[in-house]
Amino acid sequence: MTRPQFIRFGREICCEPAQAERREWWLTNGLGGYAAGTMAGTLTRRYHGLLIAPLSPPLHRSLIFAKADAWLETNNQSLPLCSNRWPNDVIDPRGHMHIETFWLDGRMPVWRYAFGDLKLDLRIWLEPGANTVYLAYRPDFPYLRHAQMKLRIRLLVNARDHHGNAEPWRFTPSIEPDETGGLIVRNPQGSGSYPYQLRFQAKGGMIRPQQIWYENFDLTAEAERGLPCRDQHLCAGECLLPLTKGEWSGLIASLEEKPSPYPEEAMRRFFAYDDRVLTRMQITVPELYDSPEWIRQLVLAADSFLFARPQKNNAESESVIAGYPWFDDWGRDTMIALPGLTLATGRYDSARRILETFARFVNQGMLPNVLPGNGGSPAYNTADAALWYIEAWRAYAEAIDDWTALRQIFPVLEEIIHWYRQGTRYGIIMDDKDGLLKAGEAGVQLTWMDAKLGDWVVTPRTGKPVEINALWYNGLEVMAQFARKLNHSAEYYKNQAITTRSGFQRFLKPASGGLSDVLDGPYGEDDAVRPNQIFAVSLPFSPLSETAQQAVVKICGKELLTSYGLRSLAGSHPQYVSRYHGNAAERDGAYHQGTVWAWLLGHYALAEYRVTHDAERALSRLEPIRDHLFDAGLGTVSEIFDADPPHSPRGAPSQAWSVACILEAWWRLKRKKRPFEDSN
């Protein structure tokens, strides 16, 4: 299966800073590390850099290699390939003005610079499974007069947490050449950051040590978020790299002891890895065999969120980064995303390893909201993660029929139901009167609408939230199904499901249609029109009649549906916020008060199919995402969008459940169409 290459831009975008800076490329290495930057080459986020690595695995990521600012030197000229943004809207140098074309070759970003009759390609990629980044340059020119070309590359390094800003007085590395003409940057123990040893190599070139701080990089994306927006980086050396027509010259930066010094071989390994991702999907998921390019792009994007999370006595543990750049691995996000990231792409082993990894953290029937780092403790402030965990096991068992693994995990799933039934943390307990779950304590956010600033919980939703109870009913039906398959008694789960289904009818709003958002809260019922009700239709087991399901889809379609997802609150509500922007308080106040969430689009499409049986219409709901792949995080899907048109992308530019839920819905809807297509 060929790699997608449809995401491509010419000078009209590349040479316009406002357009080129809003488009970002993202690369990952399967270890939790990443690289990122703008199409223009400027730094606009504190998270932009060529190597952001987990120096204390599993995460605790630090910015190590920030930038490689290059100038092309030929015929007594020095032509910039780089761009930097400084205060007062100054860009200097302006290398973006020489970008003729930018495209993604699969996941790999490629720049083509043009200087008259001379062209030069730049490619950047991370070595899968290693903290190593490659930059490869290849010139093309018609005349011998260009034969003495070389690149002069300024190597900017750092040693700060990727969430923070540099503190130069804490970063005093030793910088020395090595025997190969490369450079070693050592950040010592006790420097205020994690120690590391970074090796630079240049194929056919030489690197001279330097130690010069460059200050006041202007991070405009951080300014928009109301956060500190100045940064500084240390130039550790200058690389002189000769260029030969038609040949790749490479610069390598690595935290590994012996990185491969051959960029062309490394490039082939990178492409072979991506080709395997696509081939696996093609072979194991027949519904996606003839997928359009944009779906193949999402399959590659899905791989970017999976990472190794070795644990004691289990080196093969895996997890999911919830989003780039600022998220870690979250229980709720992981379970929601798992079917799309793994089952829709044929990654069955990864699905099982992720499910087994999280099983070790189940406590009092709860799945952690956030997994701990080294020496940390898991946070359990989520009422729905454990219920999504049951649904993830259902999806896994349905896809691969692995009843051996299910038999081993079944006691853990029973434990979840037991604790939710009798009561666990944060007031989570089933109400015997109606079979519904109630949850909530002051100052704690327990549902996916979890914005919190200090002691302010923006949408507390204390009481009986509608999606928690849709998941509870679904989980009971799933457990009855599992019990029957494993030759256990299903009577308890089936009887409890009947009680819960009856109690769930309390959410119905006959006058206006749809469902209440929360019942039995501190102030009674919350009848706000929110998208949480869609799960009562999109999940495999629905507690609603067909007529009620149609009413839910109708009101969500009328009040909440946009091209890129569902609004988190209807526009008629007095607390509706049309745009997500400003400082932390303003953004948190808008997060679930109208802001559009892309992951909900997949659930809407599945719900719409359920009530219309029209797979073509449901699939058409997903197609606008193709256009979005040309914006924000290129080739991936943003976390959120403004509530009002044009629905500008906001939040994290690459979000796991946004990608996953689109993929899962496409896969499931294509399965619905396939029997008809195969008969023609």
C-alpha cells in the first residue's frame, strides 16, 4: 500500500508567515518522544524542537535539540534555509521565503527550497524506537559552478522540561568534539534538569564547538494561550556540511550510544516502518483495504500515539499518549481511543498489551485518570474510565475472538462492577432505587468534561450524568455477554441491566426531545443540551427505544453538529462560549461550554447510522476531516475547534481520540457497507 503524499503546499502558503506558522508537523518515536515545528521553520511553541525525549521514562519529556538553523553557502553567497521569530513581529532570517514546496511523505515532512536554478530538499524524521533525529539535505542544480556548495548549520540545544522555559544559569553543559568530527554535549548531574549525553554527527562534515546563547525567541502560540512566550537556546556548535548534487548529506543528533551514521539507510528504515503499518492494516482489516488517502494518513497518525511503557516484570507494556504536545497517557482517553488506534488498524497485540498494562492499575474498581511516572501515584479522579475499559475489552474480543485473554481479565471486570455497585471513591455508587450511577464530590471533576482551574470545576456535573449511565448500562450488558461466553452465570448482570434500563428512562425529555444531561444534582435536573446523550445511541447496547434514539440524534444534529465534531453545549444556552481563546481561565471556561470536540463526530456518525441504517450518509459526516488534515497539525486531527464558524482548530494540534474515533467510525461503517458492495 503506497504512502499518502496528498498533503502538499506551494509558495502561496509556504512563503506567507501567518499561513505557514499555523501549520505544524509532528513526528514521534514510539518511546513517548517527539519532534515538531512549523512549516515556516519558526518556533512558535515551547514544545517545538527536533528532539524532545523522555529522559526519565516513561515520560518526563525534555527539550534536548531545539533547532538546526542552516544557511546555504555557494558562489560567495549565504542563503538562509531557516527562519526565526523575534519580539515586535520580526522574522529574521527569512528562509521561509525560499520554500517552493512543502509536503508530507507519509509522516515525514519535506521542504523543497528554490534559489533560481538551484533546488535543495530537506527531510526530517525520528528513528522508530530510538531517541535519534535525522536531517537529510540533497541539492539539485544544472551547472558545475555550484559544485563547492556547503551548508553552515547552527546547532541549538537545551535541557528543560518541555512544559517550561529555559533557565540558562542552570544549563552549563560540557561541549567537546569527538574523534569522528562530531560533537558531544553533556548535561551534568545536578544541573537542575535530567542529565544527558547528546551526540552530533555529520556525514562528510565537521562540527566546531561553540557556546553562545540566543535569547528572546518569540513563541506566539504560547502568547495566545496567555502563557510566558519568550525562550532562549544555546548554540553548542556549528556544522559545515559539504553538498554533492543528487546525494543526501545528513546531520544526526542522538541520545543513543551508537546511532547509525548513514542517513539514507535510516530513511529507508523509517519508510519501511510506515509501510509495515499500512500493510498490516491492509491485510488484517479488509474493510479498509481500498481506503482513500486521507484514511491511510490517519492510520499513520494513529501509530504516533502508541508508545512503549515498560513496567516492572513486564518489558512489553504499552500505552497511549492522549495528545501532543502536552498530554501524557490518560486512562479515559486511552480506552476511548483504543479501538480506533489498534483494532481499526490491525494492531491486535498492541490492543491486548495496552489493556493488560492498565489492568495492573485497577484499584477499588477504578481505572486511573492519569498513569504515574517513576515513583508517582496514579490519580483516580474519573467515573467513566473503568466503564470505557469494559467497552474496550468488548471491542477487542469482538475483533479477534481472544477469549483466553478475556477469561484471565474477567475477575478484574467483575471487580469494577462490584465496586461501582457498592460504592467507591468520590461518591461513585449505584442508587438502588433506579439502578443508576451517581457520582461527585465538591472540587473534583469526574467526567470527561473535566476543566478545572484551581478550585473551580467548570462543569462539575455532580449527580447522575447521562453518559456515565449509558456506559453503566452498556457495561452490564457486556458483562452478561462475557459471562455467557465464559460459561458463567449472566443472571445478575442481566437483571441489573433491566433495572438500569428502566431507571434510564428518567433522562427522557418528552416535551423538547433528547435527554437531560444530569439527574438528581445539587440543584435538581440539568436539562442543558449537551453531546453526552449521544452515547446512549452510539454504544453497542442502548437503554433507549428506537423512537427515543431518533430523538437524541435529531436534537444533537440540529443543535450540536458541526463539520468537525459536536459542540459541547447548544448555542441557545446562556453559558455558551463561541470561541476558545485567551488566558487559562478564559480557555477553561470555554472548554466544555460550546467548544467543538472532534472525537464526538465518530460517535455521532455511528448513532446516525443506528437510527437511519444509511451508512453512506453516516460516512459523509466524517469526510470534512480530510480538509482539516491540511491545517493545524498536518496529517492528524486537532483536539477541539471553535464553536462558531469557521470552527478554527484549537487546543492540542494532534489528539489521540480525535484520530481514533474518526478511524473507528469509518471502519465500523465500512463493515456495514461491505456485504452490499461484495454482492455487486
